[in-house]
Amino acid sequence: MKKKLSLKLLLTLSVMLLVATLALAYSILSAHFFIRGLDTLTSAYMEKELIKLHENQLVIPEHGHITSNDFLIARNWEDFPVNITQHSPPQTWNTLEKFDDGNWFVTPENIVFAMHYNQQQDPIWIVHTLAKSETSSLVKHNAGQAKQILFIFGITALALIGLIIWLLNRQVTRPINSLWMWAQSMKETKNLNTAIPEFKYPELNKMAYLIRESIQTVHNAVEREHQFLRHTSHELRTPISVIRSNIELFRKLESKSSDNTRPYLPMVDRIDRASLTMKHLTETLLWLNKDDLSELPANSFRLGDAVNSLAQDMEYLLKNKPVSISLNTDGTTAHLPEIATRIVIGNLIRNAFQHTWDGDIHIKQSGHTLVISNNLTTEDQGDDLGFGLGLQLTQRLTHKFGWPYDAQKQKGQYTVEVTFSSP
């Protein structure tokens, strides 16, 4: 399973990415305006130089160029040296153009500043070249100092932002962790009615209130269900016991009678079978509502004997059905809660017998594992693998005991497998 990113880490990474992006953007913007400032200063010096030449009435030849204070001045672009004319001439009047041999990753070795200046209907080219090798030590020192200041400022800003993020996380995550720990404590029923602690922020307090209300609602619903099942199960045991005892009494009286062909005997058999099924379901419901199944007493018994006995008790469900049973057991002795184990085995066998109308039923107990498979009829081959209330209760009971349980339907066969692992 892919590990998910925590909210704290996501918040930290998002803010750090935002700050880094802003720092990079402002650094690039600062460098851009710094260079633009130098370019503007250079163009101002060029214009000032041309004005000075005009005031001094210096004549610029028609061909060739002159030099004045490191500026090259000519009437035609072709009159400049080759290192200048290799670039295309500027197309805009009175606008500084710049050519260099560098890029984003390489510092230029030579820079050419050129401007086509139109002074009193007298167009003149003025050019200034700047070579890296000719840059003065003062300029290099100032540039290095500017980079150092920018670097220190960037590191300081990142450190300050990191400290702010840490403090923000500390102020936010502490109440959230407290809320999480408090929500964990709500698993205990005794904590449901305790006062909600203060979590510093109104949003977290509202969330805590909703959590407690939701847990209380679920707890009350579950408790009502448990009470209903307990009361219903106990109430059912009395009439079932009465029915069972009267059926046994009737059979004893019937055994002393010479007339065994009375028409009501099949009806008595049906009542007997129905009461037995109700007895099993009632016992299952009672066991499911026990609060702590791990404390139930366990004893040693042979699983095979329990399977054989229960299969024999359930044979009435196969009466008048063309069904054959394959029963294989061994002498494994298990140390388990016997009543709960018999309830699970009985429910599985009863469901297999009850829902098989023809074909074969295979029951195999090997070690602590029981496997039961039976044929599926057409009406039983839907998507529902439940096969009635008994099997659903069995699934819940095995889940509460932690017994591995698996049910599969394939190729016209329904197979259940359960392993009665010792606690």
C-alpha cells in the first residue's frame, strides 16, 4: 500500500515551495532591474556624450569612426570594427541595443552597447564595448559584494520562513494531535460522557463535538441492538424449551402406543425440526452478544466426534432428498470453547444440508480445519453467498473468535472453510 503524505509534511513542502518560488522570482527580477538600471545609465552616458560633441561642434567624418571617452561614433554602421559589425544594427531610433556572447549559464566575455541616435536630423551611431578582461577590480568587487549580499539575504529569508513554518506547525499540529488522542480515548465507553477538552481553535472544538455525538449515536444504537437480541433470545428460549420438552414427552407416550400410523406424526416431526433450528439460532444470538469471548472457558474435545454427531443430528434435513454424504474426520483433539465450536459446525452443516436438493455433500475435518462443499441449485446460484441467517451469524461468530473463515462459490459448488485456531 502506497504511503500517504501527511498533512503536516504537505503543508511544510507547499509553503517552502511557495517561498522558494517567490525568492527565485524576486532574485531574477532584482537582477533584471539591476541590469536595466545599468543599461539606462549607459544610454544616458551615450546621449550625454553626443550632446557634448554637438556642443563642441566636433565634425564626424562621412566614413570611418572616431573615439571619444571609450565611445565609438560613426555615421554608418559598416564603419565600426568587425567585432561590432558582425551583429545586426539596431532598428529602433534612440533606443539602446545590447549584444553579448553569453547565455543563462555562461557569463559573457564581451558586451556591445549600440544606439542609433537622431540629433537634430543628424543620425549618428554610437557604440560602447565592454570586455570582461578589461573590467576594473572595483567593478568586480562591487558585483561580488552584490552577489554576496543577495545570497546572504536569500539564506536568511529562507531560514526565517522555515522558523515561521515550524512555529506554525507547532501551533497547529499540537491541538490536532490532542484531538486525535482524545478521539482514540472515545473507544472506552466510560469516556463518552466526559466533558470535551479545549482544543484551542473553534473549528477543532466543533469537530470534537461532532465526533463525540457520532460515537454516542453509534454506541447507543449498538447497545439497543444488543439489548434487543439479549432480551429476544432469552424470551425465545422459554417457549422453545416448552416445545422441545413436550415433543419429547409426546414421543415417550407414542412409543408406548401400539398405533404408529397416526396422521399427525409427520407434523410433529416438522415441529421438532423447526424447534431444533430455532434452538440453534437462539444459542448463536446469545453467544454473539457476549461482551468478551476471550474469557469463555475452553476444554479439550475431539473435533471429529463433534462433526460426526452434528451431521447425524442434521440428517433429517436430507430426508427424501437424493443426496449422498461424504464424511471424513480424524482424531484431532482441540482445546476450544466447545459450545461455540459446535454452534459454528452445526450452522455450517445445517446450511449445507438445507440448501442441497440433489448431488453430493463433502464434509472433511483435518486437524483444526473443517471444509464443507455442496452442490448449488439454480435458485442458489445468485450473487448472494449468505445462504440464510445461520451462515451470516456463523460468519460473525468466527470473526469475533478470530477463526479464519472463507466461503466461495465456483463451478456449481459452494465451499466453506473454517479453521478453529486455539486462543
